[in-house]
Amino acid sequence: MRRRLLTISLAACACLRLIAQNGANSVNVDIAASGLLPVSWASDSPTLSHLGYDALIGLEFDASFSVPFRFEVGYIEVEPSRISSSGELYRAWNGTRLALFTGYVFQPVDLGKAGILVLSVLGGGALTAAAYMNSALAYAYPSILFEPRAELGLASARSTRMLDGPWLALPMELMFRAGTQTFSPGLRLGWTYCLRGWQ
């Protein structure tokens, strides 16, 4: 699975690098990790919380009209939920997620020598290939994604173009798992490398 993840990521990176060389405003590669607080429920079962995390590789193309297009490959792991008063819980699972986003990038704010602050709002969908942990039971589920984000683009000492920088996001995901729904808010910290800077 790791080999497939690496192959998909490298292929997408090569495609976006080609876009960058042909006039894209900004093409970014990033890595990120999140702490998650998923909450699961079902029609005949209680609402119970979990703890979880994810890690991802993102490839993003920012068009000149402020609409970004983003592709993401990630790994998610969610621990068993807390136990209800009647002894029920939701099982732990992990999986690999492919996601596509679009959204809006607001006008960058110039922070002088510190760089620029870029605020954006992203939304999209995902498909996750998952398995219940400590079992052979595998399944797949779709998700709806929403993510407000703040990114700090650091100014280069050698040039005025923006290079890389940290970003912070509040990812929210609604997962439609077999017979169960899970809403997963989180806190995500990432680092972006800009293949081609703001012009």
C-alpha cells in the first residue's frame, strides 16, 4: 500500500511540475499531519467519540483567478470509541484516502519581511479504502470535506518570490461508513514547498 501511495504521489507531482513550467501562478507540494476528534453514530446506536490522526501528501495548483485545485493522498487511523453506558463501542479502523478539493484563495496579506499570509477555504470529496484494525474486514467509504486554512509564505533572502512555509487548517470530514456516519473535526499542521511562486 505504501508503494502505491508513493507512486501516485510522484506521478501527481510530475504533472503539477509540468503545469508550473507552463505558466501556472503557483504550484505547491506539501506534507501535513492532523490530530482528529471523530464522533460516530448510527440509527440504532449511541453517539460516541474517538481519537485519531492522519498524515498526508498534498499537491495544489493555484490558478490566477484565485481558485485552487488540490489532490491529496493520506493515511488515517482512528482508535476505538469510548464505551457507552450499555457497553457499546465503535471499532478502530485505518485506511488510505484519496481526496480532491477546490475552493477560494483570498487576497494575500503582505507581512513585510516575514512574508505573506494567505487565507483560503477548500471543499471537496474523498474515497477511503479502510479496514477494521486487528481484522481482515475491509471496506471503502466516501466523505465530504471542508477546510479553512491559513498559510504563511516565507520570503526568500535571495529573491522576492515566495518559497515555502507553514500552514494551519481546521479540517472537517463527514464520513459515510457502512451503516455508520462519522463527523471528524481536527487540527492540521503542514509545510508547503512552492514549485512556482506568486507573480
